[in-house]
Amino acid sequence: MRGDTRSYAAARKERAADIDRWLTDLLRTACGTPYGQNGGTTRNVDERGALTGVALVAVGSLGRSELAPGSDLDLVLLHNGRDDVARIADRIWYPIWDSGVGLDHSVRTVDEAAKVAREDLKAVLGLIQARHVAGDPELTRSAREIVLAEWRADSRRRLGELRDATDKRAETSGELAFLLEPDLKDARGGIRDVQAMQAVAAAWVASAPGPRVREAYELLLDIRHGLHLVTARGADRLVLQEQDAVAGILGLLDAEALMRRLAEAARTIGHAFDATWRTVDRLLTGPTPRGRRPLADGVVEHGGEVVLARGVNPRKDSVLVLRAAAAAAEAGLPLAPATITALATQSPPLPVPWPDEARDALVALLGTGRAAVPVWEELDQAGVLVRLLPDWERVRHRPQRNPVHRYTVDRHLIEAAAGAASFTREVSRPDLLLISALLHDIGKGYPGDHSTVGAVVARDISARIGLPPADVDIVETVVRHHLLLPETATRRDLDDPVTISRVAEAVGSREVLELLAALAVADGNATGPAAWNSWKASLVADLVRRVRSALSGTPLRPAPSFSVEQASLARHGGGAVRINGGAVTVVAPDRAGLLWRAAGVLAAHRMVVRAASAASAGSTAMIEFSVIPEYGSPPDPATLEADLRLVLAGRLDIEQRLARRTRSLRPTRVPVAPPRVTLVDDASNTATVIEVRAHDRPGLLWRIGRAFGECGLDVRAARVETLGAEAVDVFYVVDRAGRPLTDEAQRVQVRDQVLAALR
């Protein structure tokens, strides 16, 4: 529950009322005798003393009485063509400017206001919600009536224009519910979307936003109000460092509670927004066929929506809600609002365990892929999901405050299931793949390691939906190990036999391995671009190939250490570099410090290392970097290659260049977690595995590698990955004699040395 913020809504209205009184006084003063001269008063008032021929009209947040502390004033001075209107305007605008309040203003006759509204979408949206503040109310009434009448008469064209504008705004600002630092006004599901729905309602095309949307809208206004109080300015973007303070002002526990409520409100608005535009689309595209096409038992298509067949009683069929949802997704159609309401309020609870028909309908729904997502959102908004799967409440709208994740936990789960649908023909149990994908992060709603906890929860849910015991075991194993393949592939040496045997032991069967392989891709793509790329995909595929051979008991055909092109580079003898877009390959005689020296050159050329893989064969080493420019255009490849060659030849000291770069960097003001260095025992029999987690910054890999060199260690293999702003780097190191570290004092020294390099 959020804190009692009724006082904020009252404060907004009270501030609007105070400003109304101030503006009324300004208008009366402006229309009075100018600068002590006689005359002029009688032409400005009628026989009752009311101002005539001029009116001050509020639009925007003042017009809606929704002024937050940092909001600007949006005003229109309407007049009847009087010749002294410029003087009146100056005597209103200047005192407002002098007060320090932001002002957006215009001076119009009624005809001019109507003309601007015909041509300018922003102007018409303001005027259809305009509010009279002071002066001649007939001018305000006349302007509003003309603008509203023309808005309604030309609704087909103007609503198409509004739809294009909202689509462009959403494309630019993203979805409010899933952003780490959202724009409360412009993001999809934000404040402007509610105002767009109000404009559609003003055109008499769809109903005005209902009570749930109005409540969600008030919450967004409260959050924006709190943000203005925290920042002491008119901010709309809720950045990370302000979220805890805003939560405190609103009486919420912390930023996570705030963002969960924000996500819920934004998805409520987004859901209603989609429904509104479906109504608008019917107007814009013309009437749809009125026939009733059967889709499933008790479910038909009617008017471009999925509805219940005549005579069907939801109270007598507990599976109907899932059957209707699957039919809607398979047809690519929305559930009609009245239908989803009837199903949500009248359907009896499913028996536990579920009948086969219910589980089959769930799998059919998930198997439609992308088409399942909007239908799943419909079920969620109607409260159906938490009744079908009570554990869903623990992840519902739960934010993932990590730049790697682009969705809340619940949305991520359905996105992963939708992605997994692409692999159903590549696994022997497509049903278990879809169910595992839907449940793989269910543990994030509970304390503890989400994979371990989630396996227990997934087991309970699998039994609830009626899976037989053997299948329950498989789902539990897949959820427990859903990160095993990507984490092993990117953080362990795949040439080390210990790596493959450990994975094969955890997986246990080829059936589970293929499920995990498909889920790794679906999970990575549903997480975000920073979590899945071609580099990680190739590593996971290589790991799967090796583990499959181990499980089948057949000798593993060794993968070629180098490609033909890479092998040709090695023949250059002194070292070679190839740059292809964001891929940099270095092949050189193997020697201590090669990895971090090459990384230092990239950092000096303001290249950010997003991933790196180091390996050696005989006396030759190969390093593959995935890089992006820190800002601007990439550096000249010829210059970068020349410096890499100089470093490989020992003729360039990169430390001085990096020191200059470090001094020029602006220190971050955002607090970050301290770095962590872990020596992973039993991960290899031939090397010591060291995992480094730290906030990414230029030259990080160079600093870590130099620390290893100062400790007399050699990096035999490495896996480097950057997830958002977090670096996860794993190194296989040996001492000068080529042995893993066994002396505890030396292990502590290495850890301390690396930590010191990261500070």
C-alpha cells in the first residue's frame, strides 16, 4: 500500500486556486486605468463590474488543476479584437516572469484560437481541456465550443494524427512500466497517455478513463509531485538517485516499492490505452464484419474480438478462461472487455491438480509466441493470473533495478516463454520448455538465491497444474540450473575437463540439456541486448556440444583452436591484429601480460571492452575482443592497429596514456557497490579461477591484468563480460611455474592486490 497522498492532490488544487486568484488580480489590474491615466475603465467592465472583451484561460496542468510544485503555467489570453490587448498582455506576463514561474503563453482572438487548434495538435489538446480563470467567460465558452465541435467533426483525421504522435512518443521514451529511469509524462503508460485518452473521450469515440485508470493517473501525479519536491525543479524523469527519496515522501518503504507501484500504474494505463485505440481503430478503418466465427469450444470471434458463444455460462466451465485466452492468442485477437470481465468474475476456481485440458490450454497459449504477450497482460489486468497461479503475485510488477533487464520480473517471464516458443520443434518436450520458461525466475519473488528458491516454487506449481512426477522433476531441474549454461560458457574455460564434467553432472540427461540450451537463448533475449549476443550464443553452443558428447559417452571431437583466418594471422610470427567493426582479434606469441596490455591499448583509444575471450594453442595466443566506442565515432582502425603492434613488440608504454585519460574523466556521483574478488575453488584442476565483479570503467581490464602481473601470475584463459555497467570477469591464472595457487598467503595477496587496483 502506498502512503496517504491525498494531501498532494489537495495541494495541487489549492495551488491552482491560489494562482487563479493571483491571475484574476493581474488581469483586473492590467485592464484598469493604464499608468495613472484617466479613461479606459468603462470599456473593460459591464454594468455589473465584470470584465468584458478579454479572458484569461488556463491550459495544460493549470487547466486541469494538476499543478505540481515545479510546473509551468500555460495561459491563453483571449480577446475580442481590442486594440489594447498587447498592453494588457504585458501587464500580465511580466509580473509572472518576475516571480520566477515558468510561463508558456499566447494571445488570440476566438477565431485565431480555433485556427491554431485546426493546425496544431498540442494546441487543440490544450484547448479541449481549457479552464476559464478570469475575465469574460463568454469568450472562453465560445472558444471551447468551437474547438470541441471541430475536434469531434474531424475526429477521423485528428485521432489518426493523435495516434501517430503517441506512437512516436512511445518509440522515443519507451515503456514507463519497464524503464530503470522513466519519464513520467512521455513514456508509454505515462501521464500524457491518460490525457490522450481524455482527448479521445472528448471526441465522443470512446469512454473516458475508468476509476482504475484515474487512480493510476493520480499515483503518477503524486510521484511527479514528490519528484519536484525532492529535486526542487520541474523534473519529469525519475532517475535512480532520486527514487528512494521520492519513495520516502510518498510513505513507501523504498525505491523498489515505489517502482513496483509505478509499474502497476503504468501497465494499468497502458492496458486501457490499448483498449481505447482498438475502439479508435474501428472508427478509422471502418466497420468490421459482424459474423460469429467459431474459435474453440464456447469461444467465437465477433467484430474483431474474442467473445463467448451464445448460451455459454462461465460459471459451469472452469477451463473456459484458459481456452478463451489460447483461442485469442492463436487468432491474434484481443479478448473483448465484457468477455474478460465475465471470465474473471464468474469462472469457478480450477481443481488442484488441474485437469489435462487446462494444462493443455496453458501450453497452447504460451506456444503462440509473441501473440501470447498481450493476452497474458489481459489476464493479468483482470486479476485472473493470481487466481490461476497464486505464486504469480510475488513477482507481479516486481522491478529489476538493473540496466541489463528491460522488464519487470513477471513481464520478463512471459517474454521468455514467448521466445521459447521459437524452439519448440528443437526439443523433445516442448510443453516442458514453455512451462520452464514461464517459471524460470519465479524465485525472484522470494528471499534467497532465485534459482534455488525458484526450483522449489516451480516444483509446487508444476504439481498444481497437473504434471506427472517425472515431468515435475525435469521442470525443477531446469529452473534450478537455468543460468548454468550461459554462466559457465562465459565464466569458465571450456577446454578444462572439469568444466564439462561439472555441467554434465548437473544436467544429468540430454533431454534436460536441450531444454536448458533453448531456455538460455529465450531468457537472454527477453532480458535485453546486454545479456545476449552472438559472442555468448557461440560460447553456449560450444558448451552444449561438448556436454552432449560427454553425456552420450562418445569422445569429444576437439574444436579447432583457431579459424583458418586466425591461423593465418599466427603465421605472421611477431603478432597480428585484425579489426572488423566491433570485433578485434589479436594473435601473437604467448607471453605473460598479453591480454591486459592489449586491453590497455583499447582503453587508451576510448574503446569499451564489452566481452573478451583469451586462449592459447602451443606457443601462440589468441584474444578476441568485442568493443564499442566510449562516445562518438570509433577511432581510426589503422592507428589502433599500429599501437597494438607496438605494444606487442614491447615498444609502447601504455600506462602514461591511461593515466592521462583517467585524470580527464569526471568522477561519478552515483554510488556503486564495492568491487568483489572471489577465488573459485574446485572449478579447475590446472589453474586457479578468479572472478572479479566491479563497476565498469575505462581501463578496468588493464588494471586487473597488471595486478596479476605484479603478483607473478600468468593468465592462461579469460572470459570477460560487461552487463550494463557491471563487469563480470573470470580469469584462469597460474604461477610462473604453470601451477595453480595453493599457498593461502599468496591467494590472499592476489585478492588484495586486485582489489587495490580496482579502487
